[in-house]
Amino acid sequence: MTKSTDLKTDTILVRGGTSRSEHKETSEAIFLTSGFVYDSAEEAEARFLGEAPGYLYGRYANPTNTMLEQKLATLEGADLCRLTSSGMAAVNGALLACVKAGDHIVAGKALFSSCRWLIETFLPRYGVEYTLVDSAESANWAAAIKPNTKAFFLETPANPILEISDIRAIADIAHNAGAKLIIDNVFATPLLQKPMALGADIVIYSLTKHCDGQGRVLGGAILGAEKWVLEELDPILRHTGPAMSPFVAWVVLKGMETMSLRVERACNNAAKLADIIAAHSAVNFVRYPTRIDHPQHELAARQMTMSNKPMGGTIVAFELKGGKSAAFKFLNALKIIDVSNNLGDTKSLATHPATTTHKLFEAEVQVQMGVTPGYVRLSVGIEDVEDLAEDVTRALETLG
């Protein structure tokens, strides 16, 4: 089994966590089984007591899932990883493992709508308080702390406005308050940004995005310190059951073998498209983390790197003049890029957040989050960039 943290990233992506059975298969095996058998009743008892090694039940662990967990933990620099059935199951599990009734969460205002629903609507039903802050200003986090603050939660870059937050500064503030910092690192991927190296306690992913990256499966991951995972997270996941299918784990394992190739190509494409879009007269502004006109571009350049150079990620966001009608006209004019609310795919995808991913919120709340009627989120894929540029330019030209 390959565990070494001395391996380079691309080697970890291909070989990290691999455990071969007695058949010595080349590709990881899929263990499609719900349960496991024991040689004796005594062995069963010993396993359940934790006195003997081995698997117990598919809801707890599975050999295929273990390989993916070990690959992700090595890649992230975390003690342990746990898989979930979706990215939102990962968000939910991580939050529930950090707070209880009477506790307080501080979270960034700019979040994926389901994340805000968990914090604003779901957790308060069970006595958990929250405060939302403009996350790009680190001082806002310190000002929001209460005696019962137990967790900070943020996305950086944030969905969909690509706001960048200073992970190290916010981690210091959280730790001084005795709180844990949870980072949703989906947009940056584990290749461009290492939150734990910057002080984060817990990192979560939707593996649906760049890790699979081919629009095939749903999956999530939670990474953290051994003590927290074993004592706080594992009981919640075992007893509530958001388990990942071994087949899904296998698909993600295969996807991750080509992840660095896909992400680097998509990032390069995204940077070129951001410049093309920004130059068009139908556009009010573009948000791409490493462009000099991004409000936090210097911070992005420090936190987000790949191959020892700044990388802005695979997402480009921009606001069109003319509001919703202009956004819809642009989306409907695309010939290559698909209209879809997914992201992190090999295929380029575009969506209108105000009517899809963030439709849950009233218009005034959307505007507070930076989601305006003319706002478009573009997830850039690995197609030929000249074809993508032509497609985007042609669609923009329809706006006059």
C-alpha cells in the first residue's frame, strides 16, 4: 500500500492509497459488498471491540473507499479522510461534528446556497446560533466572535463571486477563540490550495467536481486531525449513514489519476477566457482570482499555486450589462459550452446563479452576496481554447 508523503503530487494522484488484493490487479478493485464475514464469533466480537483488524459493515468502511480516503489524506496533508455520499453530506457532517445546541458558528456571507441553508435554517432549529460576515476582511471574523463560538466556515474562492479569504489570518483568529476553521476548498481543488498548511482544521470537498471531474458521480470528503475524526466525526457518519458507494469511490479513484492534467489545462483555458470576456463592451466586470482587477488578486497569487506559479482555478464569473435578459441571451447563444449548474467538469459549463444555484434567496439577499441578475458563472473545461473563445465571443456579440 502506497502511503508515503514524500511522493510528488502527480505520483500520489496515480498511486496514492493503492492496496492490491491477493490477485495483484493493476487497477484498484471494487469491493461491491454491504457486509463482511468472520471466521468465528470470537473474531466478530474482537473486530467490533476494535481489538482485531478488519472491516465490519459497508456503512462504516470498505476497502475501495479506504484507498480513496488514503489518497486524499496524503494529497491534502491530513491525518485522516472520510468519504460521504455527496459534497453537501460532507458539509453537513463536518458542521455537526463541530457544534451542538447552544454553540455559535461564524460563516462567510458568500456561500453556495445549500451551505447557507444549513447554517441559516437547519442548524438553528437545533439551537445553533450563527453570524454571517464579509469574509474577505479578516477583521470581520474577529468582531463576530462570541463566548460560545465553536466553528468558522468559509469558501475560498467563494461560490459564485470568487471572493478570496486569507486562510492563515482567519485560522489564527479562530484558534485564538478556541474555534475550528472549516474550509470548503472545492473551487481551488487540493492541487491549487492547501488549507491545512495555512492553518485550517477541517477541509471538505465535493468529489463530484474536479476529483471525478467528468460528470459521472456524486461524492464528498471530509479531512481532519485523527483525534477529531475518530472521536467527533466517525460516530456521526456511522450512525446517520451518508456512506459513499464503493463503485463511486472507484470512479473517483480513476478520475484522480488524470486530475492534475485536467485542472492545469482548464486553469490555463479559464485565464485566457477571462481576458477575452473582460475586454468585451457587453461586460461590466470579470472576476477571476489571478487577474489584476480582482480585489484580492495578490492574496490569490499567494494561496493558489500549481507548478510553482499562481493559478486562478477553473471558474470565471462575470456580470453582463442588461441584467437577466442579457444573461439568458448569452447562455442561449452558446453552441459548445453547455448550460448546466455543475462545475469542475472536463466539459465547459455555464449557469445563471440567480435562477439556479442561488435561487433560494430573495433578490436583495442575492445582491448582498454579489449575485446580480446579469451575473454568469462559467466553469471552464479542457476543450481547445480557441473553440471556447470563439463560442464565448459569438455569444457576447449577440448582446450588441
